[in-house]
Amino acid sequence: MYRKKLFFLVVIFGLVFGLYYFSVFYKTFFLDNTNFKDEVVYIYINEGETFESLCNKLTPFLNSVLDFKLAAKKKGYYNRVKPGKYGLYKGSNNNQIINSLRSKNLTVLVTFNNQERLENLAGRVAKQIAPDSLTLLKAFRDSEFLMQNGFTIDTALSMYLPNTYEFFWNTSSINFRDKMLKSYKNFWTENRVMKANKIKLTPEKVISLAAIVQKESQKTDEQPKVAGVYINRLNRKMKLQADPTVIYALKLKNKNFDTVIKRVLYKDLKIKSPFNTYKYSGLPPGPITMPDLSTVEAVLNFEKHDFLYFVANPNKPGYHIFSKSSKGHAKNKKIYTDWLNRNRVYR
């Protein structure tokens, strides 16, 4: 009788213990452990981040951090934290959360356009992926990299074509730069290089010219015509005399690229800078901004005409009045300057 009771107690104890262990196991691995209203929240894990710091990030979104820690240790994730962007989905249990953090590094879309300098580009990109702006800028300005790939510090911006790209959030600054180089090379197809050769320009110089066209006109239907003016001036060995290059030179001299200059003054045309196309012949040493790809195409497919001058058209905002002679240009310019004076645009 005693043995039967003992056996019965052992069985009962085993069942209770088993049920308890099963309930703990189920709660730890398979019970919903999320605590947020959205369908998904994103967790960003930095390079070298510890498991404890990750738990601190997860705390606001979990019902039980202790259960998550226990599950992570059981699944061997405790010492295998990987950097990246990860999705934490509403209703997920710890098993699902850990599997996601272990192997489902998500990509991000990186977008940039019309940056005037490498510094601006680095700041823009740093807001979208893990590397900070200083780390990115160092990679962008790497003299050995630039020399090996035919760029200078002045032409380096040419390599970064404005668009939307897909990256892992934790991509390194070097990998980002190298992917941009690959994209640049892919853009410059044999056909585009042939068109550049026809106008006696390298791809980098095409982008430098496109940058000027971009600053002169935002109207895509007019840009090929503006490009044609500059091509005509280059062919005739005339100075480009592009106001945007003077504005860039002024910003560079004053070390202030936040300055808004609406009117170029005669005294500005004398500034000593290789970017001042009123003072120096040919194209500036590099792009004054990052032109849109459509503007690059406008240069490669420029409109053929005899115009040598243009000035803003006050009667059609955003567009310009074109002329073939200096006399005609002087007349058109007076119309524009009179409009500036009437509207008190002095700088």
C-alpha cells in the first residue's frame, strides 16, 4: 500500500512538475511577448552592441524582458547579436523575435539628390544608414580611392548619382562608396560615353556642365536648350559666364553654403576662384551641385541651335529668354534687371 501511495505521489508530482515546466517553456518561447499598438516596430542594432543594450532597446516593446533573455540564452543568441535593422511584429513570441533578430536583417532605401558638396552628401546619407557623416566623408575623400578610380577631390561628387538605392542599414561607409562607384560605372554605358566624346567631354565634365544647367534651369523641357548654349560657348572658346558658378565660388570663399544669393553683382564677377566662369575659361574643376540624371541626359542630348546667351524671363517664371548676339542679350538683360529693381531684389 505504501509503495502504491509513493508511486501515485511521484506520478502526481511528475505531472505537476511537467505541467509547470511545459507552461514555463510555452510562456518563454511561444506566448505573445509584444507590447505595442503598431503592426511592426523597427529595432536598429549598432556594430558592437551588447545583448544588454539591445534588451534596453527592446524593453518598451516587450511584455517580459526576463522571458526574452531566458529564451535568448536557451537559443544561443545571447552572444551572437548582429548589427542591422530588424522588424518586431505585433503578436510575435520570443522564438519568432529571436529568429528575426538572428537572420532577418532588413534593407533601407537611401535617397539623395542635388547635394552641393561631399559634406552635404555625407550628412544626408548619415540620416539613413548607420555610419556617421564623418566616417562617410572620410571614405568619400579617400585620396587613394579617388586616384585609383580617376577622380580628384573636386570631381569626387560626380561619382554619386542622385537616385534611390537599397542598402542594409548597417552597411559600412566603404561598402556604400563602392556601391556608388559601381552604379556610376553602370550608368556610363558605351552609348553615353560615345555621346560625351562627341562633345569632347569626359563623363566627369558632362556632370560638371549638367550641374550648371541644373542650377540655371529647373525646367526639364528647357534644360537641353540651356545645355546647347553652353556647348556653343565651349566650342567657340568663349567663357561660360554662368552665374551659378559665381554663387558657388562666393559660398566656398565665405565657407557658408546656407547663404541664399538671388542676385549676382558686378563686383562678384571678379572673385578669384577656379569656379568663377566669368574669370576663367572652360568648365569649373568639378560640379557645383549634384545634377539630376535627367539633366545629365539633357547635356548628352543637348538642343542644337545658334543661341549664345540667355537671361531669366520675368514674364515666365523659371524660364529664360535666349539670344544669338550680345546686343540682343543686352536688351533682354535690361528687361530682367529692371524687373529685379522694381521688386527690390538687391542680393
